[in-house]
Amino acid sequence: MATVTAAMVKELRERTQAPMMECKSALDAVAGDIEGAIKVLRERGIAKMAKRADRDAAEGVVRARAGAENRGAAAVLLSCETDFSARNDKFQALAEAAITSVMSMSAAGATAEAVLAARSGSGTVQALLDDASNTIRETMGLRRVARFDGIAGAYQHFDGRSGGIVEVTAEGGTGSAEFGKVLRELCMHVVAAVPAPLAVDASGIPQKELDAEREICVKQAIESGKPQAIAEKMVGGRLQKFVAERALLEQPYVLDPDKTVAVWLAERARQCEVSNVRVTGFARVRIGE
């Protein structure tokens, strides 16, 4: 009798999207024959997931969480095909298992693969995903994982479709509940800002984004028929506006648009007796983005 290897189970799972233990059982039943195992899974009604593997998993749920005393934060996005399934108890439990697992990891180790391999109850997060996918009969996946280790905050929108996390360096009472509220409010801006921030400040805007915007601005200037000198000034001004719109600290704060995020944050931090606040990172996690 042929030995069923882990590689064979992996191949069968990738081809059928069936749960790992079901793949092992099917391979055992046919002495390791992959094609025979596919037939067994189809007969059992388990391999139907393979027909749905190419469907767009455009719905899902977002979870975002901060640690005690504002130390560390994480966010995950679990995807599925329909909003109805996103509200399913199994899927919601899967999201909780995923965010709990991420919070137990360091930022360096918090990859999708590590989360799926993490223990949850008597099995793994991957096993929970397989179970939910097979029960609900939809394509599902862990689409996004974000994790910070330092002073951090989190915000999860009430509908579970968006969330954000931020990380800062600062001095003073950074572990207070009041400063945690400030960090949460900053996360709210990250989630709600239109257009979405691309970097903490102007220096972090990706060059490819600047090049693409410059190309658009140059084309518009040429088509306007302006003289070369004026066209160059137009391009420079529009690029400055683009940077201001996409650099987090330069954006108007969503709940107080008369102030930039930088000004608002400094004022709120002082109220908490926190100084020298510097945003070092952020992550925006939304269904559809």
C-alpha cells in the first residue's frame, strides 16, 4: 500500500479546496492515487469547493485590536463571497481566532502563513478556515494581516468592514486610557480619510505614485495650451497638492478639518501629558481595498 505523504495531501487540497483531513482520508482510501482521491471527494460531495475556487471573495470581515496599555496592535481581513456568509457564526469565530493569533505574535513573525498554522482550540486557524469554508460552501481566505509591536492603537468600524492600526513613538503617559483614545481617533482618520493616505509624511510617498501623478499633470498642462513656464508651475503646484492629500500628517483631520492631522495629534497628546509624538506606521484594512 502506497504511503500517503504530506506533499500528496497538499496537492489534493490545492486542487479540490477540500479540508486537509478529508484529503488524507480520500488518499488513504485509494492508496495514494491523486485522481482517484478527487473522485472520492466528489462522490462525498466535498470537492465541490473546487468549482468555486475562482469566484471573487469580495466580502468578508475585518478585525482590529490594540493590546493592554496601548502596547501593540493588529488587524486582519478574512474574505468570503457573500455578506450573508460574513455574518455566519463560524466565520465570525474564525475572524476572532485569527486576530487573537496575530496578537500573540511579533510584527516580524505575523505572516498569513504563520497565522494559519497557529493553534486555535484543538486545531489550527487553517483547520477552522477549512471547516467554515466546507460548511458554508464558499471560497474563503486570510487576505490581510497587519501587526505593530510598539506604542499602538486600533479602530474597528461598527460594521466590521473596515479597521485601522497606528504605531507611534512618544514620551510620557503613553499607556493611559486617554492616550489610547487619541490613538483610536487617529486610526479612525486612517480608515475614513478620502483619499486614503499613502505614507506618514511627504518623504514616504512612493516614487511610482509621484511619477504617475506627474505624468497626468504634465498631460493636463500640455492639453490646456499654457506656455511652458506656466505649465511647469501648474505641474509643481498640483504635485504639492497631491502630496498634501496623500501624506497622513498633512491631511485635514476628518473630525476637525480646520487642523492637519499633525496639529490635531500634537494638541491631543499634550492634553494627555504625552510629548514628542511621532507616527512611525499605519495600516488601513477595508473590504474591497
